[in-house]
Amino acid sequence: MKEQFKKQVVGPQSEFESATPNDVLDEMMRAMKNASPLYTPSAFWEQLVAKHMEELEHDGFGNFKRTINMRYFNWGIIGIVRHQLMPVLRRWVSRPNLSPFVAQFSDYHSSNASQAKSFNAVTAAVYKVYVAMLADFVADSDKLGLLDKITEPEFGNPFVIKHRGWRVSQDLCNSIHEFYSSTAACDLSKLGFRIGELGAGYGRLGQVYLSVLPNASYCVIDIPPALYVAQRYLTKVFPEQTVFKFREFNTYKDIQAEFENSRIRFLAAHQIELLPPDQFDLFVNISSLHEMTREQIANYLKQIDRLCRGSFYSKQWRVSRAKANGFTLKESEYPIPGNWQEVVHRQHPIQRMFFEALYRT
């Protein structure tokens, strides 16, 4: 890794025990490169990995919610207007009020020397109003009052909107909505409720699960640098929780005790094969299955079928055109196992170019 990256992301040594962030990320990258092609990045993701590494080197970990996160599920103005403005606007028109227009969004400009996302006064006003309206849209079905209980962490330098006493972000609003959609068929009172997420980004949805469900464990399965970012982020946000951090291992028995006694767990993509059956009560994938090769999609669904005895929640583009991968994928073309029972399959109520599906596995 470049010395520039080391200077920007290394924190106090105690935070990372005996390993620097460089060591951790380098180990993850080596493991990924040595994995089977079923678990290495598709051509589409090879491009994103290179871009994300560049952004981490240039802007450091402290700005990741304004750099790499803009290619996870945090939308800019064009994506908002094209794909998701109308549902929240229709909700506002049905119950108009001025509160979204007086919401506060002060820290919208990033340094000119940075590659981080930045807004001008006009685009910041549009973004602010949209996120405030999105929060109101989510609040309509927020039966647990999560908007009152969960706030967007400062870590990562997010774009935060202050609205109705809430400190919210686009990510937090979407994550709360996904929390309700993904758990609709779950018994959340179950002791030892186990959640797995494939392609978790920086762990935005995991933050909600871990905040709301004290009896639940959460496992990230991903490739770097996303795996690295999620591990560093969630261990920072939940410093008191027991964590199984990524490392290479040969058999599940080698790590079983530590893995099962940890509430937050991090695995590289290829390690999914080493887990024994029936590991999870809920498995989640949001907007990444469609970015893989057809062989990888089929393999991951096979692994999810093996590992999950509960519910699988999927949220993907209705028509995905990842040009680098050389094919178009429609929502009807996912090789869903025949033994799964479809609970929900619908056009997503916010991101209208997406569908969401919930299955009993």
C-alpha cells in the first residue's frame, strides 16, 4: 500500500491491536486474489475495487461516506430524481407541510482538494428536501419508532440532515425501511437470532439490526475493500461488542468457539463455503447479486439455501445492465431454489427501478 494511505487511515495503535489498517486490508486483498473465481470480483467489481482503493488512498477512511459510499446505496441528485423522487413527493403532496424545506443541511461542501462528493447551495437544497421527505415516508410505517431511537453516526463524515428533531441520512432512512421489509416474516423474539448479509457495503443495515435487536448476531460476508470498511466501521460504532474479525482459516472447527461467541462477524466471500449448514435465521442481499457473473449468482443462492433456515431478503435492479459483465439480468431470471416459498415480490416502493423479494427458505 502507498505510504499516503498509511498516513491517512492509521489511528491509535490500541484501536487495531497489533495490526495496522494497512496490514488488515492487505491480508484481505491477498485472500481475495487467492480465492476461487467463484469468489473473486466480476469484471464490473474489478473496476469498483480499483476505484474504491484509489478513493481510500486519496481521502482516507474518515471520508468514506462521501467517497466509496456514493457507489454503495447513497444516491446523488441525478439518481434521486430519476429513480426515487416521485414516491416520496407523492406522499408529501398528500399531506403537504413546510418542514422538509426548513430542515437543516449545513455540512454539504467537501474540501476542493478532496475526491469526496460535494454539493453547491442549489443541489444541497434539493438533497435536503428529498432526504427529509424520505424520512417522513419511512416514518409512516416506522411502528417501532426507530427514527426516534437511532441516529446517523458521525464516523465516516456522512451527509446529515436535521429534520423534526431527527439526525438522519439517506442511508439511515433506507436501512430502516429495509429492516422492516427484511424481517416481515421473522420471529424477532427468538434467542440467538442470526443474520447474515452478503455484500454489506460499510454495514449500514447491520448497524440497524445490531441497534434494534439485542438478541441478534450479524455476519458480514464480502470482498475488500468493503469488508475492511465494514469491519472498521462497525467495530468503531459498537466498541463494546464481541467481534470475530476477518482472518484466514482452514476449517470451521478452527474458529467455531470464537465465531459463535461473537456478536459481530466478518468473513471473506470465499469463506462462506466453510460455514456449516443452517447458520442463519435471516439472510440479506441488497443491490449486489446482479453485479456478479451468472455462475457467481447461482453459487451464492446455492450457499444461501444451504446456510439459511428462515428468510432471505433480496433487493436488486429490476433490469440490471452491468456492461462490464457482458449480460443483462432481469428480475425473473434469478435462479431461486424451487423449495423456497415466496412471501413478497414487488416493485420497491421507494427505488422504483428496483424490486424487493422475501422468501421463506
